Amino acid sequence: MQIGPYTLDNNLIVAPMAGVTDRPFRQLCRKMGAGLAVSEMLSSNPKVWKTDKSLNRMDHMGETGIRSVQIAGADPDLMAEAAAFNEKNGAQIIDINMGCPAKK
């Protein structure tokens, strides 16, 4: 499977799940054969990026494989800023949340 310039090892993709798909879980999924493991959903609101929870979710240090980050928000300018910020922090693919069933 090809996503932009990135070729996945296979078409098995671990969906982004808040509170589940942290870096250790993504690495485990990759080790067990997933072609891609997407990060937990990150807010496009820069006011929350400095919280421990967000900093942990944005940590891709030492991560192997293609790094994909999901962002969520409604403001186009903040979404663009979040995409650029995450790319600068190691994201290779930006996934946009377009309908999470969470009650928030």
C-alpha cells in the first residue's frame, strides 16, 4: 500500500485510539506485523500541546516505521498549524479526524 511517498510493508493499519495507541503500543503492533500504526488523536489547539498528556502523545523518539499522527479540530488555520508542528516533530503522515464517535 502506498500513502504519498511512503510504502507500507502491508495493508494492516492500526487505527488511532485515544488512550490506547501510545508509542509502546504502536511499536508492539509494528513488531507483530502492522504496516502502519497511527498515533493517538492530537488536538489542533496549541493551548493544550504543552500538557503532559499531549507531550507524551507527540513523542516519536526512537519510533521505527512510518510515523502517522491524527489531528482533530475545526479551525482550518489551527489544523494547518498542528500539521506543520507535528511534521516538525517527526510525523511523516498527517491523518485528519473527520468524525470520531467520541461524545466530546
